[in-house]
Amino acid sequence: MRYAIVLWEGPDALPALDQLADPQTVRSHVPFAPRRIGEGGVWGELIVEEFAPQPPTEMETPAETHHQLNACFSSEWALRRWSGRSRSGIFSREDVAIIAAGEPVHWAWPYGSAHCVHVHLPERLLNMVADDIGAPRQRIAHIDSTLGCQNDLLQRLLWSLYCELRKTGPGSRLFVDTIAVQLCIAMIRRQPDVSDQDAKRAERLPTDIGRVVDYIEAHLGESISLGDLASLCDLTTHQLLRRFKRATGLPPHRFVMQRRAERAAETLRKDASETPLASLAAELGFADQTHFTKVFKQHVGMTPARYRALAKSYQNPIRLRQ
């Protein structure tokens, strides 16, 4: 099994509109040519590129004017992480990567890249479809970037475009236009309602919930009860559940499990002494190594042992910039 590694480093502040590059300029930063390109003519507003496996390499692509949707059609996996959010996992044939316009990307493949298709979606088309279906433009003002999105609909739509790219036929323009509209609708539906966004913004880690999060971070390896957390902000457990989920998007228990898995992933990446997994499980508050392995695989996509081996292997064949 060959592994591909992707390092995504998102900026703290997005570049100005006049600093964004069009897809053709972005393509010039790629050290190898796409196997196929679909643009203009029957492809209308879309630009579709197919990339086949390439030798080990690194590349940086600048912030783009278009949104990108990427799908992997091989069985290769990718370890991923991006600055500011400290997340890791796998990028496999089940995943779709969504890169919002304005996000520069740094990619690295120590063992060769996966076979994938990249679709560049102009914001103008997204706005036009939003207007047609009556969705407020505020809903798509800030597209959420994600690497490893499990979305069957997006995967099927991107696969359809890939098949059309390989062999166009009668009615191709109508077919591509239909898929383009469906992609836009799927992207719009992924975004929360404006009212939900406003509510979350208003509730974004208020002081009392901030104290709860700080407490969780400081006591991640200990037994944490809902009653203890509620007492920190003078709320009932029911009130805490509602406020915490509204502010963070997760109930307290799932938030704790996610943070433990993320802390474990960070430790496994940096742990040169290779602490036994049972010891790490106890240190982070898991019931035992079996529980640790189950939770870690749910959040990261692979077992701690495989993650450690993969993280160790990518540090040797290619040096990634920090």
C-alpha cells in the first residue's frame, strides 16, 4: 500500500481579492501536467482536471478565485493536517476535499499522488444558483473548507464529471450544465442557515462555556462529569448541554472524545520515544487501550498504531516545511 501525504496550511487572514489567482495560473504552479483538462466549450463555467499518480513531490498552489472540489478515485490514502485547526486523518476514495476560494495550499506526496479529479467552481455560478433557488447569498459568503468530507452526493457528481471528461458524447453541454447546478446546490445545502450562523456567532464561546472548554483542556486525562462542568458556570446539566452544543457544535461528551483523539494524534506525531499505546490511553483518560483504539479510529480514520507508523514514515522520505 502506498501512502500519499497532504499538508494543508490555511492562512490566518485570507488574501485580498486582487491577489487571487485564476485556475490557469494555479495550474502553472503544479510541477506536472494534468492527464486531461476540461474547460470552455461544453464545460461552460466549470474547469475540470484529472491528475494521475505522480512521482514523490511537493508543491504550493496560490489562493484561487474559484472554489475547488477534489475527489480521489484510487485506493491510496493521505495523512492530512492544516495549521490553526490541528486535524489529522485519511484522504481516501470515499472522501471529497473542498477548498474555499482564497485558500492557498501546500501539498506533499512522499510516495506518489493519488489518482484524482479537481473541479474549479466559480463563485459567480454559485451566487447565480443561490439566487435561482431563493437561498440568501449570506449563506454562501464563507464556504467551509474541509479535507476528507464524507459526502456521497458530491462524490457521485464528481465521478460523473470525471467520466464525462474521459469521453464526451451527445448532449454533453446539457449534461455538464446540469451537474454544475447540482454541485452548486449541494454546496449551498452544506452551509448552515444564516439564522443558525448568526446564532452560533452570537453564542461563540461565551465566557461560561469558555471556562468549561478551558477546564476540559486542563483535565483531559481525568474523569470529567457533566455535573462538574455545569457547576463551573452555575447551570443545570440540561442548560449546559444546550448551551455547550450551540457554542461548540458538539455535546460535551463528544467534544471531550474528539479533543482526546486530537491530543493523541499530536502526541503520536511528536513522540520519538514511542510511548506504549496502553500508557498513552491511560494518560489521556481512556478506559483502556481498546477504548482508545475505537475512539481514535472513529475520529482519525485509522488505528493509533497505523497512524504512528504512517506519521513516522512520512517524516523520513520527504521533509515538509513547517
